[in-house]
Amino acid sequence: MDLGIKGRTAIVCAASKGLGRACATSLAREGVDLVITARGREALEATAEEIRKASGVRVVAVPGDIATPEGRAAALQACPDPDILVNNAGGPPPGDFRDWSREDWIRAIDANMLAPIEMIRLTVDRVIARKFGRIVNITSNAVKAPYAVLGLSAGARMGLTGFVAGLARQTAKDNVTINNLLPGFFLTDRNRTTMAAFAKEKGKTVEAMIAERIQNIPARRQGEPAEFGDACAYLCSAQAGYITAQNVVIDGGTYPGTF
């Protein structure tokens, strides 16, 4: 399927690795020119070069922390008028809420709630004026099925989810959609870190925890980042203009609810 976005421009945040990289790769395959951001310059520039070679699209790497005003300004200087925005940021560390200080909460909220809201604020009026815009926020399945150990992440991302629910219904009339993608257990460094926290809590090895987790996934496997990236690309497509304000869970069937 031609997704109808060739020649569009996108900012993809935290795109040097994992699910952000997968989203950037899938958009590039559809002919979307990219600005990609991440804190690590070396990994980011390597990713940009690989995507350029594979797709032929324009890819600009902008090192920086999207959770800071400076990081956002640098991304928007490189792409001041994106058609597509993929908000993403590394999740806060897992742990016990008794150990989290106010500063820990502020950092989590800055990265996983306020930064994406600010990126939306800085870009949404321009896509409204053009009558085409696609915004996808990478959150977590912990928003719908929270784990205590991921309380910092779930708390901050639920704030973003509530904000998006209202705004997305205002922008839909202008062909500007805003959706959230909620990943489950994917083959990423982030999930291995989370499994290490679970393993420590339960006195097991990381490998044992991963195997146990997979047995609780109806698909009986971890997700491939490319699967997630392709889902993101579809939500950014011309065909997805009637999908907005949704929380799309991609977790191999793990979430047990009907809705």
C-alpha cells in the first residue's frame, strides 16, 4: 500500500535506537524526509546514515535532549514546519515509589508528558493551517495496565494521554490526527533494563524473567521493532485521517481488557 506521504517531512524524537529508530525507518521507506533526534551523537549519526543509504531520503541528525528547551529548539530549527511528529523519549527508571523523590517525578513528567506537549504546541497550528498533520506519541502499555515498578513512566504518560484525548478532538476537523502507540514487550534495550529491575525484585536472572514474560504473551514472543514502526507509519498515512484520539496497544495480545 502506498501510504500517500512521500515527500512529507517528519521529526522523530529519540530515534537513534529501539522503537524510535523503527518509526523513522518505516517513515523513510515511505519517502518521508526526516529530522531525527537523540542524546547520543554517535549512535544517532550512525542511524541517520543507515537510513539514508537504505531509503535515499533526506535525514538530518540533531543530537540533543528533547526534554529540554534547547533540544526542542534544535530539532525545530532543523525542521521548523514538520508534517509528521513522532514524540518519544526514554522512559524513567523502574523502581519502588518509596525511593522516588520529587526531582525524580519532575524529570519523568518533563520527559514523558511536558516535552511531547510542548512539541505539539510548537507545531500543531502550522499543520492545522495546511490541513494535514499526523502526531504519534510513543507511550507504553503500562498506561492501560500499570505495573507498580513502572509508576514514574505510567504516571507521566497518563498525563499526556489525558491531554491528547481533548486536543485530538479539536484538531480532527482540520485533518490533523493525534494518536498514542502503546508498546508491550519489544526487543529493545529499554525492555531489558525493565526486566533487570523485575529480576532484581524477584531474585531471578534477566533471562529467566524474559522467558517468563514471553510465556504470558499470547503471541509467545517479543515484538519486532519493525512491526511497531510500520504501525506508526500507517497512523501517519493519508489513509489514517479518520483515526484520532486513540490509544493503540501493540503487545501481542497481552492486555486483557475488551476495550
